[in-house]
Amino acid sequence: MFYKYEDGHGLPHDPLKAIVAPRPIGWISSRSKDGQVNLAPYSFFNMISTKPCLLMFSSEGYKDSVAFIEETGEFAANLVSANLSGAMNATSVNAPRGVSEFEYSGLTATDCALIGAPRVAEAYATLECVLTNIQNPKDRHGNPVSAFMVIGEVVGVHINEAILTNGLVDMTKAQPVSRLGYMDFASVSETFQMFRPKWDGSGG
């Protein structure tokens, strides 16, 4: 089948998020200038650069995460592992500002090393980030959309050594959770390796 996006798909649910999948989940913790804390999952999340290490998440709407990060210029991205999937889902609750998603989900907020935002103590890994910019993307006609893309530079890394095997982060131990389409999620239980080929001039 083929359809023009603006004309609709004719299916029970929009398939686009199921096609752009799996998507890593950015479990973003932040603190406002007044000391309020926020923890929320974002499936529009990824690294965009390594030198320096930049990562981004996009919020559909100007939510507390974006507001707090704009106020303080800091946030942490916590790894969602399979054993924390229920707690992660709990933090997606649409709670009023001032309610701690840490307390609501039964998670422990602990201090970061270099930034003022808290991190999830139970997470196998956390990336401490300093805000570089917040962008309001535009559509093809040049009109601003409702999304806000937050970009941060990683300045500190926490890793629980329980997920290391021979000094490497073992995905079968970390079991990161990803977002699929609809109400579906997935976790990693098996991996395989592939190496980039070296060009030998033969063309095949």
C-alpha cells in the first residue's frame, strides 16, 4: 500500500511510529530553579554526535522537562532496563507540576556528580548533560510545530559495573527497553556483531 500522509492511512492506528522503531527511550531527569524535580520518558531520543558527545530528546509540547532544563541548563538521561520498565511507565503519568515522579514510581533520586539535576539510582547507567540549545522545529512550509528538541552535551557518565563483560557494556545484561509502535515495547535479549567492510576496489 501507499498513502499520502496528509490524506490518512485508513488503518486502525497510525503506523508511522511502528515503522520508525525500535526507538531508545530517554528517561530524562531534571530540576527546576526552585528545586522541583521531574522524571519523564521520551521515545524521540538519540545521540547525534560523539566529538563532542551530544544527545537529544524531543518533547511534543512545552512540558515540565523542557521548562526545567531551560531554567537550569542541565539534565540527566537514565538508561531504562527491562527490570525498570514498569517504573519507567509510571513516570509517564500526567501529574501536575510539583509532584515528584520519583516518589510516585517508587524510584530513588540521587545526586549527580557534575550537575544539579538528580538521577535514577536504580538505573544501570546515567548520562549527565549540559544544555547546548533548544530548538522549535518547523514543517515544510516554515511553520513552527508543537515539538521542542532539547540538545545536551554529555559531561559525565555513570555505569553500574554489573552490566560490564570484559570491560564492555553487555546489552544482554543491561536489557535496554525500546519503544515500538502503538502500546508496544521491546528489550534486548540477544545481540550479534557485524564489522564495516574495508573497500578493496573490487566493488563487490
